[in-house]
Amino acid sequence: MKKIFISSLLLFAISINSDQVNDPFEEFNRKTFEFNENLDEKILKPVAKIYSNFPPKVKSGVTNFFNNLEDVETSVNQALQGKPKKSINDLTRFLINSTIGLAGFIDVASKIGLERHEEDFGQTLGVWGVGTGPYIMLPGLGPSTLRDTLSRPVSSFSSITFHMTDADVNIALKTIDAIETRERLLDVESLLSGDKYSFVKDAYIQSIAYEVKDGINVEDDFVDDMDDFLID
């Protein structure tokens, strides 16, 4: 869920024509978008505002914890994409932060120069040449594409939380993860303007293209600024 929210807002400064996005299910997607917006306004956003009052160090620790869990999935996908050095880097990050970093609450790995990346199986399919397919708005989950939607089971299987046998712990972690991500986007909402559905769609499509290419040959200072804002 974190990636869906962040990807939706990364590229505010890039203008593309919505008509260029493959959106054959727009009528259904818009209804789903409205459902998600209502769900957010009634539940997630109010809880995120409460969470925003927590001490900064606590919130930073929670962010580091979930980033650490994602390092395993990232390492697997780096290997599948033919990037062994980055795969080792991200696996090493996980091992260091899970031990010295107290289960990931302290990002020791970044402090010693191990850069953090973020990869999922949808990006891996993109690297392999699989097209995005039509745009899809998922109930409760947000923007996606056919490629990313079909990749979700594999991404879930490669995540640590999937293999947790305690269902209550699993649900609790996913809920906290969603709240933590939503809280970091509260200050970004003021950037939204015009047709919000089209903005989210365009931004998401641009962001996944950026991620698949690892930012190579893609120049946009705003992307870097927003990425720093949302991840730091």
C-alpha cells in the first residue's frame, strides 16, 4: 500500500496527456476511485492525522521498520533483474538493520553508506519487457495496472509479512504500515489540483515508468525532491 500512495504523488511537475494512458475501464475506475476517497476521508485520513502528533523519532523509527521489511523483497527482485551487487547491498541492509538496527527501527545501513532501493515484481516484469497493460483502480488499494495487479501475489509471497503465521500480527503490521504512509502524505495534498482522478492516474503511470528505468535517462528535479520528502 505504501508504494501505491507514494507512486501516485511523485511526479506532480510532469505533464502528460491523460488520453495517452490506456484506461479502457475509466467509468468503473472513477467509481472505484470515489469509493477509495470516501474510505480515506472517513477512516484512514483521520487516523493518520492522530498519528501525525506522535514524536518525530517514533514516526521515523516506524518508517525505518517497514522500509527494512521491504529490503528483502527488493533484494529478491534486484537479483531477478540481473543486478547482483544491488541485491547483495539490499540483503546486507536487511541483515544489519535487523540486528544492529534493532529490528530495523534504526537505519544503521544508510549511515554506513548502504543505499536503500525499492523494487517489486511489477518492476521486474517491466525490466523483462512486459507491458503495463490497461490502467486499473483497485478498491481499497489505489492505482495500478494489469501488470502490477497480476504481480501482486508474487510480491506478497516474497514479503516477510506473508510468511508470518500469526494473522493478527500480520493484519496489525499492514494497518500500521498504511497509517504511517498516509501520514507522510498529509502535507502533499495541497499540491493536488484539477481532476484528481486524472492527476493520480497520470502520476502513477509516469512513476512506474521512472521506477522501471531506475531514473536513468529520466530527468526531473521534482521527482528527486518529492522522493526525498516522502522517504526521509
